[in-house]
Amino acid sequence: MVSQGNGGRPQVVRVPAGMVRVADPFTALERQMVRLFDDFKDPSAPAGAQKAAGRIGATDVTEDAKGYTISIEVPGCAESDVKLSATNGMLTVSGEKKRPEVAEGTKQHLAGRWFASFEDSFAIPEDADADKISASMKNGVLTVTLPRRPEIKPAERTISIKAG
């Protein structure tokens, strides 16, 4: 850190290690962009109140020979807090991360976690078997498996020809 000393000359100020936090300019820009889009979505919401509403956790969608897998981060949610439904070719994941109850007389010095409802929808691929969709949750990650339908081979039969 530098401060102005006598005669306008820079004077070095020593700060104990661990006291200086260097901000990554890209992280700061990302935070500003997130705030900008959050304000655009709901400008009437008070600052910081349910700022993650509608947003689902980080999502990965993968495909292999067996089918499709959707992995969604839902930290702090129990299986009972998340709902899956398949309707009209769409898979919808919704839920709510609930604020834990705070005992009366407890002071909260920092509130950095978000608590809100979330929802997202995914198109079910045509070759996926919607009747066999399954889901599991482990370590805060919801894994939805969409197996492929078995390939339908046309039935072949021999037709005899009769003489006229």
C-alpha cells in the first residue's frame, strides 16, 4: 500500500500478512454482471433478498450409449425439497432451499447464503424413455437419468404367394 507522505512523495506503509485482500478484477466484474441481471429480472426486489430466486445450481448434461444424465448442484437441499416432473416432453426440476430456523436471541453477523425457490425445465430427447426416468441425490448433487428406448426393429414375416 502506498500513501502520500511529506512533500507529495509516496510513502510505503507496511501491512501485516493476511490483512490485505487482493481482489480479482474478473471476479468483481462477474459479481457486477450477476447483480445487473438480477436487477433486470426483478428490479422491485430489495437488494440481497432472494437474489437466487428462479436460479438452479450448476448443471451438466451428458449423453452416452445408455442414455442421458443431468447432474444439478442443489447444496443444502434434502430429497424432500426437490420435485421432478415429466409432462408433454419436458422434464421440470423445482424446489426450495429453506432458511433454517434461528433461535430467539441469536444475533446474525453475516448472511451470505441464499434461500429461495428454483425451477428449470429440460426437453426430453425423443429417443429417451420418459417412463423409466430415475433420480438420486448424493453430496448435494441431484442426478437424473434418462435411459434410451430400446431400438425397435421392424418385424419381418414371410408372405406366401398363391397361384392364381
